[in-house]
Amino acid sequence: MARLTVADLEARAPAEAQVSDQPKIKVGMSTCGMAAGAEPVFVALEAELRRRSVEWRVARTGCAGMCSMEPLVEVTLPGQPAVMFGDVTPEFARHLAAACAAGKPLPVEKRVPGIADLARIAGEPVATEGGPRQYRIVMRNCGVIDPEEIDEYLDRGGYKALARVLSTMTPEQVIEELKVSGLRGRGGAGFPAWLKWSLTRESAGEEHLIVCNGDEGDPGAYMDRSVLEGDPHAVLEGMIIGGYVIGAKSGFFYIRAEYPLAIQRIEKALRQARASGLLGNNILGTDFSFNVEIRLGAGAFVCGEETALIASVEGKRGTPSPRPPYPSVKGLWGQPTMINNVESLANLTQIVLRGGEWFSGIGMGKSTGTKVFAVTGKVKHAGLVEIPMGMTLREVVEGICGGSASGSPIKAVQTGGPSGGLIPARELDTPITYEHLQKLGSYMGSGGMIVMDETDDLVELSRFYLGFCVDESCGKCAPCRIGGTQMLRLLDRIAAGKGNEGDIATIRRLAHAMQKASLCGLGQGAPNPVLSALRYFEPEFRGRLTSSGN
Amino acid sequence: MIQATINSLPVEVAPGATILDAARQVSVHIPTLCKHPDLEATAACGICIVRVAGSTKMLRACCTPVEADMEITTEDPEIIQVRRTVVEMILSRHPNECLTCGRNQNCELQTIAADFGLREICLDSIVPDLPIDNSTRAITLDPRKCISCGRCIQVCQQIQDVWALSFLQRGIDTRIAAAGDISLADSPCVRCGQCSAHCPTGAIVEYDETQEVWDKLLDPDAFCVAQLAPAVRVAIGEAFGFPVGTNLTGKTYAALRRMGFKAVFDTNFGADLTVMEEAHEFVGRFTNAKSVLPLITTCCPSWVDFMEKFHDDMIPHFSSCKSPQAMVGALAKTYYAEKMGLDPAKVYVVSVMPCTAKKFEIIRSKEMHSSGFWDVDVSLTTRELARMIKQSGINFRVLAEEQPDHLLGAYTGAGTIFGATGGVMEAALRTSYYLMTGENPARLEFLKTRGLDGVKEGKFDIAGKEIRFAVAHGLGNVETVLTKVREARDAGTEPPYHFIEVMACPGGCVGGGGQPYGVTDNLRAKRAAGLYQDDQAGLWRCAHENPYIQKLYEDFLGEPLGEKSEQLLHTSYHPRPTYRR
């Protein structure tokens, strides 16, 4: 592939302008699709078309978000709107391919809502008011393009943001745009992105470095994986822009080894970007040079914490270190290092292209833009949703995800993963913003959302989350290492009906000490699920105590 | 300077100072279990938390830098409750074996537990069942007692550059062990014992051999003799309430005799002898253009072990002299036994050393068997001797001072300063000067060899010839010196130094891994000062002036580097690559 220039990208026409006379067939081939059996569906489609001597390409695409309906196949006949089929079996795939090849009408069964029915997409027109509830900025290409084809990314305006930044913007202007946008870190804590970028840029060091944190590890959360798998170039482009802004020459993708498909797609994206002059020396013919390497995490949850991540990338035992110094001042190998979450970086291109003001117009208050959630648990439609901040929990759980799957009423929603908390059903009208969730004793977190109905046992759930943190504690600091284990023993005792009144008080005392004296967010946050369960559902715990007559 | 307040007290600190530093400055006590003055804060224990106005979090005093106008509160009921709970957590994971622990009454965890006045642990005891590692027979590692503060690992990796110890596993299963979960003896461990010197609890202590010594002292057939290393005399007093650095040579001799030793020697005599042999070796090499230079000292067994493991290309540079301990041992079973008409088989040599590695040195090669027996039978640390004195019921504080058995006990100032970093170099240069000029140097103090800088370099003029020397202590400081030597060697240029002294422990033997607990640079400096005073006050200050050394050569050895000396006082070195067993 030829090396691209700024002019090439500016001249590139959008995909909509390209007319095709062939049907487009896409199969969702992210991890969620593959796990549901997308591979045999893909093979069946190709085989059937070949058998009928039709040479249409069957495309692979990323996760469209409707994970509970996978395998998904989208067919677009020339001149017609796309039709999405869910729960596709190889048998149905053959049937579908046969219909396409014969020019017959598409089957009516297995049809499910398409992406356009569910979400408006950043920069694309919306048909009607009161249309779909999702708003896709981060996921705008997920389920739409073939993530392994850089051309498809370019056709959707890919790398135009980079071209604009490199040809017309100073680093300060990019930071200013970020400041106007109000983008906050999507890894969980919500630190203002512009401030992190600016602090790193201003720190003195021999070399500035940028890291994309792809060490997503909350149970039930897979937003970052899907973005890396479904739109790897968008994350990479955000990272290259970040490199330019902070003055870095190199960057690292830190991705957990349990995400083989994401790693493979990022590897491919890096190769394509290098071949196209988008990475390496003199990017897009400018003076800017930047390289990216991949580092694999061995799957320790704590390595998502910035200082532990740094230790891991350096090849050391992945344990957190005290902050300050913050990574923006002294990070990888002692150099100023900017660590951004996958989702934060994926927002970048659109903020650059459409402006910070456009971005800050989405959302509520200090929580601007959108947030991707992985909604799982007792809902009808589990999957990924990207919603504008400020939407209520009820709209997500009942509106987008169809409410309770079992018919048993929703009891609570868990957000923020193992450091987050339970939100009882009576608070479902709370808008999803950093501030509102914190007020309820939970937090935004990276985007896990687990929905529970009345049949769920919250003592068990507390044990599950605390057990996760106990397993994932690095063991460095005493409050987390020992406090977590001791709390879990008390919970085990209560769950087994052998607890007493004093155990609940001891749990609270240990939890308080862990929150205050643990070194990193893992230990500080580990008691949250238990504390929030006690806050809203204490009678369930009391009902298990020996003194209650059990 | 940065101004702040601690509990409303104004404080002014230099940029970079932590809240803990600032608190110490205004005599505010903040408890901590993991922070050691020698080491960077690991922030592991979580006990030193304080509150800073404007933050909802509690911050660790050990690693939080003071910022301008910070209003710091170090104690309030909530902080105290959190600290107490954390201490309670730590105790729930620690065996309650204080009464039989090597750190009983001298344990940082015990002190904190006492300070917090805990009367009950409301949590289950979750002490893991882990085996003790005694494989080095120099240090005892009991991972059950470990509170995972990480000091030992930091000292092993950062200060000593040995990388033997590491954390294994994670979460509640986190434990210290030799990296790769092999035995310490199979690891790169050089037995310096700095881990034990920095451990806040009894998780790492010296390998205790006091019982073996008591058994021999009870044995009517055994003729037990003791020798006392330079650095022991200025540290043992700490176990008996003397000010740090007090020279207690005479009392220690007396105590050893009360315990039943039939003769008491001084390793300082061995040090004088080492100087004689090593200075001859140095002058020989220095004046012969074809010789390998620099010459590197070998009194320190951890350094020898470290070199054989990691820097075996330096073997040709190594002095063949045994350490003072080994020399006294070899002579006790030959020269002394002969003079006194004793059966050398019955002579039992116990040395008292500031060092855990000396326990290994006495069996490191067959050359330690030069008398026909193991030259030294047991090597005790200062801490073990202090315990034995206490067990004996001896009132050490009021004990009258005694003299050593002079044949192997009289010493000069050159011998006594062996216990401090730079001391071997200084002592050897004094005698080298004499050997090359026939007179003592006008000024005997070599200030450039003294002090606690990690690497000290200097030049010394002898008869118009410039001798370039370097002194390194703390094994992590060796690399810079050796790199310069290698660069010159590879480039075929003049070596950067003629003479190098290395001691493994920071501060040299005064900061040895077998010395009383609680070492800091302040203590190291005071102990060293005690030795330099001993040097200053001595009748003789150069090894060659020691009349008993002269007598030894006349009556027994012949001459330095002579046949008998080579047989008894010299050794050889061999590569010992690690991780190949």
C-alpha cells in the first residue's frame, strides 16, 4: 500500500458516495459473535455462495452491540436498507445465501433490529425525532466496517482527524478542543482528559510516552475489547494524535493476553498503518514520527491501575506504587507517560473532526459525551450500549435492554464493577453521570452494568465481588491483602448462616480501614459492593444471622 | 523551602520531603512498619496514614511529599481506629510466637502492637503453613512471620543488587522467597544478611548456632577459643544499653572468658596479619609492570561470593589473602596450639562476627581446612553473642575490662579500622607506604577512604608514585567501579585504579548483617567513629608495628607470602554461576 499524505486523506470521498451493485453481507465476528458460533455461519455463507458460483465477498465486522442475538448477519441489497438477522445458524445462513444468490426476497424470520434502528451515529443524519436512544461515537464503526480492512476505516473518514491535527493544529489547540469537549477519562475515575494531556505535555523528561490501557478486567465488562476488535484504527488514530500532542515518539498498547482477537486486530492495524505512512517516520509526509508497540498483560486485574501497569510494561511484578509522582510526571522508565483508556482514545477523532463544543453538547452537566456500557444479567437484551450521559438507568435497563428477562421485577443494578456498588430499583430514575452515581455509593467505572432481579441473592453477590478483589489483590499492602480476606471469611460465615451481629460491625470496620488505608483503587474500592449491599439491603444480611433464628 | 503545618505546628522542609520526614522534624511520631530510613518508601503497611485538609482520602505519610501550606493532621479518632484495624489485620496473619521468636523484645511489630494496646484480635488467625528456609545455614527465613513490608526485597535488589529475594504469588498468598521458589542456598543469595538487618519482624534472622557453642563449652575435652571481629566491639553495647559506638573490647573479652572460653583472641590481630600479606601482595604487583592491577580486597565473604557468582572475570584481580577471621582460625590450630602444647584436634574456634556470611565463609572451600581441621568451627554474629551473654546472667555493664591472649590478640589501629568501609584500604596503604619507603606516612588518616559515600575514590603518593584507589560498600555500588576497570581493560589503557576495597554491607562491617537491629546511617557513622577512636588511641597504628605479628613471622611463618603463609593464609577463587544447579 502506498504511503498516504494529508492531501490524499482530505480528497478521499466518503463511503456513502460509492455505489455498489452487489449485495453486502456482513457477519459479526468479534469475540461475542465468535463465541455464539459466527465462524461456522461465515463458512456456511461463503460455501453456499461459492456453490452457486456467486463471487460476492462476505465481510467480517465487529460487535454491533446486540450480543445476546449473536451470531448476527447483516444483508444490504443494492438500493435497499440493511436487514439484520439474529441467532443465525449455519443452516439458516445457507438458506439466506441461497436467497441472495437467487435474487429472491430475504427471509422474514430471524429478523432483528438493525444498528440504524437502535442508535444514531455521530455525524450521520437522524431520520426522525424520538428515534433510537443510543448515540454512537465510540462505537460508530463497530459492526459497520471490517476492522481488518484499513480502507473501510478510511472510507468512513478514518485518519482525517489525524490529517487535520498534523496539518492545521498545534498541540495546544488540540488540548483546548479537549478542554471544551469536557471529555473525562473513561477508565472509571473520570479525570479530565485535557488536564492529563496538558500535564504530561508540560512535564520535563528525556522522552514522553503514551500508553493505551486495554487491561479491561471488570467481571462482565467488555466494552474496550469490542472497540479494539471492532474499530482498532480509531483507537490507534486517537493514540497517534495523543503522541503528537504530548510530544511522544513512541507508545504502547497494553492489552491483556486473554484478548487474543483484539491483539490480533491491533497487530494488523499497526502493520497497515505503518505501510500506509500513518505510523513510523514522517507520518503523512509531515515531520511527526511516532511508533507503537504492543505489550501483553498476564491478566492481573490490578495491572489496569496506572502504576501497576507501568511496572508490568517495564517487565516487573505488577504492583502499584505510591502516587505522587503521577505517571504524567514520572511514568514508564521514569519518563512522563500519558495513560489513556481505550474508550477515551476512541472519542478523540470525533472531537477533533466535529469540535469540542459538539461533544460537550451531548451529555449532562460535567459528564459530557457518551458512555459505553456492557449490560448483562437479568435483562432481555444483554449487550453493549452507548448512550449519551445523563440518560437514566431506567431508560437503559428497561428501554434499551427490554427490562427483566424473567418477569421477576428488577431488584438492583450494579455499576462500576468490583469497585462500584449496587443501585436499588427505586433509584433507577437516576441519570447516569459521574456525580449522580457517586452520590448513590456506586461509581461510573469502566462500564460494567449488571442487572439483578428479585431472585438474586445479594449476600452471594457481595461475596462474588469481594472474592474477585481478594483473588486479584496484588498483596502489596496490608489493608487490601489481609482486610479483604478477613472480610470475605466473615461474609462466608454469614452466607452459611453462622454469622452474628458483631460480624456485620466488623465487616464495616474492616471495610472502612480498607477504604482509607489501601494503597490503590483496587483495595480502596473493594469494600464498595459489600457496603452498598449493606446500605440498601441490610435486612438480607441480617436474615442470615444465627441470632435471627436460623 | 516549603512551609506547612502538622497538628497546627508550623514546619519548614526542603522540597521533596515527605510528611513523615516533616513530622520527625517537629517530634511528631507517626507509626509505620514498612518504611526504613535506608530505603525508598514501599507504602506497603498502610499504618502511617494521615489526613490533609481538603482531601477526603487519608494519605500515607511515608511517601506523600509535603506541599506548600499543607495542613496535616496525624492523629484523630478516625485515623487511630483505621491504624488499629490495620495492625489487627496484620496480627491476624502473624503467628503469636513472640516468646520464642528471635526478635522477642526487639521487634517493630511487637512494639506497634504494644503501642496500640490491642487486647484482642477479633479476626480469625490465618497464618499460613510455610516451611522455614535454613538452607544457607547463615540466615533463617521464616515466611510465616513475614508481614510483606518488602524491605528485605528492596535491600536485596536495590541496595545489594543481588536479586535473590522476591515476592512470590499474590494477594493473601504473597510470600517472600528466593526468586523462582528455590532454596536460598541455590539462589544468588550471598548471605550478607542485610535482609535480616532490615526486617521489622522475626521473618529473617541469623541462623542461630548458640546451642552448638554451649555444647562445646560444656565439653571438658574441648579447648574453646574465641575471636572478636573489629566491628563487634562498637556495636555489642547497643544490646546492653550503652551509647551507640561505645568501644567495649575489654568487657567483651571478659564476658567470653566468663562464658568458658579458655583463650580469647582478637580478629584485629588477623586484620593486621591480612594487611601484612596483602600489602606485600599489592606492593609486589604495583612494582612489577606485568602484574594484574587493580588488586581487589577479599576480606568480605559476601563480596567474594558475589564476585564468584556475578563478576568472575575479576578473579585475577582478587587478593589471595584469606579474611582475618580465617587467618586467626588457621593460626589457632597451628601456631597457637604448637606454642601452648595443645592438641589442635581439641581446639574449638568460635568467632564472633558482625556478619552472617562469615558462617558460610568458614566452609567455603577446602582451603578453610588448612590447619588439617576446619580452621574455624562456628561463626557467631554479634546478636548471638549478646544473647549468650544475657543467657549467662553476666552483668555486662559492670564487667571489668580484660586483655586478650596476646599471641593472637594484640592489635594495632590498622586492624581495628577494618570494621568500617575504607578501613582495609587505609590500613593497607599505611603498610604499603612503609614497605616502599621504609618509614610510616607522615599523616596516618586517609580521610578520602572514610565516610558513607557509596563509592570513594582517591590518590595517594608513595615515593613519587601515584596510587589510585577506590572504596565501594553496599554491593549495588560495585558495578560502577568494576565498569571503569573493565572499560580500561577492554580499551587496553591504564587501569583507573591500582587498589580497590569492597565491603558488601553499607558502611562496611559496622553495618553488617549480624549486628544489633535498627541500623541507620546515623548508627553506622557512630559505630565507625568508635573504631576510628580506637585507632587514634592505640599504641601502634600500623600493622607492621605489631610486635606479636613480628613474633609470628619470626617464630612460625617466616616471611609474608612465604611458603607457610601461602599454605595457611591464602586462598583461591572459582566461578560459581547461579541458577545452574
